Amino acid sequence: MFSLDHPEILTHLGKLIYGFQPVQFPDGRYCLIIKAGKEFILTARLNEGFKIYLVPDMATPGRSLGFMTAFFDDADEPLVLFTPLYSADDMLRDLAGALSQDSFDLYFFDEHDRELMGTRAAVRDVARFRSAMAETRFPTLDMDDLAATYEAMGGWFGLRDADDDDQAFAVELGNRLYADDMMIIDARDEAYDFQGSDGLVMVTSLERDEPGAFQERDIVALLRRAFPGEAVFLNPMREDSGKELTDVLVVTDDVVLLVQAKDSPNTEASLRRSIDRKRAVIRSHIDKGAKQLRGALTYVLERDSIVLRTPNGPRTIEVADRAVVGLVVVREMFDDDYKACSAPVLEVAVTCEQPCLLLDYAALHLMALRLPSPARLINGLYQMFAVAMEHGEFPKPRFSGAPQEEKPVP
């Protein structure tokens, strides 16, 4: 496995949100890493490949804005990665170099930098790809234009036609570098450094028939980027009833954050659902998560303190002087469905008179990566809530520039 042979790559990958990471070896050869969500990786495995679109700059003939990489879980609305590319940039040189090889080693990592698949791969019509890259110009990097570039790329992709699909470059997966059906057991101390871990083994697999426990522990790992382990509780149980208060609880000196998590199985059957079915499932998950969040918020707000069951006996947590925030996390949301998805969570916010937010897993990953401290992450959630109350729907978080360096959370 690449991560075992070259563990030094993990520090660099930890700063990457999603996308490509070419790696060049001393002999000049390249391998390629793709960091993506588990749904992207399983789709690539099931389809034995994916497609790369060279997105034209509609305002400047002969120029491209970069790559849109599509993983076709659905024929019309696939999962996509955006890769803006710029002239005289190392990424353009190295990515073109990797994909222009007759074949190359390709590795897939998830949001937690866990290596989940390795395979030989090749661009089907590599000669045409080489010609296209040699003949295409790219813009000069301007960070002020980045948001407009993403919008232009997404707009073009949404209006693509059959000819555009035919001109896309198919990347085909070949022989595996190791078995697909593997499980990762994380025995590092940090995998258990939170309340409620109870020594349970941290296990990860790409295919997930029962997603709940996997997702909840992954959410804990995301929140641990910002919060110390002692502040984060997995599946906290109420002492009075023995019932679960919420999926994940975070308690700082200033804030109580209640998190309800909803996910779908990561299986072929789930990925092959129609878009309409996926929308219906997501809305159902949000409705259920919002109701559960309302119950948890009501319980906390009616008390000056809550008492949780722990292996060491009851633990009392004072909540009267802390702000209370609710959060529902779902697998994904579609760009044109945010308003409908936002409504149940905003209704809870109004009813309980507390900030409540809705994020998909990718958005939480992004925020925890770019806002890795308690104050910054909570302030980011407050800002998103203010926008949602003003516009009636939650925004999609976006960041530009390199992440600021932060000291690791203890």
C-alpha cells in the first residue's frame, strides 16, 4: 500500500480537501492519488473507471478552465470533482505528466486519508489526451477569480451534451495492487481519544451495509480536528432513562453542540438508486434527524445540567451558562434541493429558539479542515446559520487560499 510505503504523504494529503495529488518518483515516473468521498471511490470500483472532462473557457476560445472528473453513479448527475488548472503551475505539469503515461499506479484515499483502493490505470485514448494537453492553454492563477471559475465549470458541465461526453477522457482501472475487500483497523491512540470510545475497535471498510456506526465515528474524527478529545462524546446516554441523548455531543466552556447523523449504505444498490429516489431518501433522513434534534434540544434546554452515563459512573454537565447549538449531518445534498432540505432544520431552530444547522458530510469535512479550532468552527457555524435565516436555506461553505497552520488539537 502506498501509505505504508510512503507514510510521509499523509501529512500533505491532510491539507487537501478533495482532488488529485500526483507524486513523481526519482526515476521520473508518476503515480496518482485521488482523495474523494467513499461514494466516489466505490463508484469508480464498480464502473472500473471514471471520466475526465477538459472544460472549455467559453469566454476565451482555445483555453480551458481545468478538469471535471465524473464518477457515474447516475448517468445524468454523476459525482464530480472540480480541478481548476493554471498555466506555469506545478499541478498542471505533474497531473498532465501522470495521466499522459501509458499506464500508472492509482490510489484512492478518503477524507480521513485512509487508503481504500489501489490499482493500475490508464487513459483509454492517451495519445488524444497528450495532444489535447499540448494544444490547450490555461489561465493564470488569480485567487479572486476562483469562485467564478468553479461556477463556470459547474455551469458548463450541467449543460454538456452527448458530444461532450464522447470527447471526455475515460480512465480505465486495471489490475489491483492489493485486494479490494479489505478492512482497516486503526489501533492508534488518537482513534480512541474521545469520550465514549470504550476501547471499541476503529474499523473502516469501503462498502458499508449498516452505515450508522461508521458515520458517527467518522464525524467524531472530523470534530476532533477542532475540539479536544475530552470535549467530544460518542452516543452519550442519559442517566435518567438510559436512552441516547444524541449521536455526537460536544461540550466546551462556552457551547453545547448536539449532532444528529444520517447516512445511507455505501453499496452498489444504494449508489445505483435513481436521483429522485436519492432525493427522497435524503429528505426523509433530514426530517427524521430534525425531529431527533428537536427532542435532544428540548431535553437540554429544560435543564440547568444533564447527567450522562459513563463507564466511571454518572457525569454531570452544566449547560445553563453555555450556548446550545444543533447540527444535522447527512450523506449529501443536491445543489437545487437546499431550500427544501433546509426547511425542517430551520423550523427546529425557530421552535427551539436556538441555532440549528444542516450540513452534508463533505461540508463538515471542509469546515473542520479549514476551521480547526473550537472558536473558529463554532463561529463558522454561527455565520452559516445567520445566512440561512436571512435566505431561507443553508449555504454551501466555500474557502479559498491555503489552510492556515494550526497547532494540533490535544
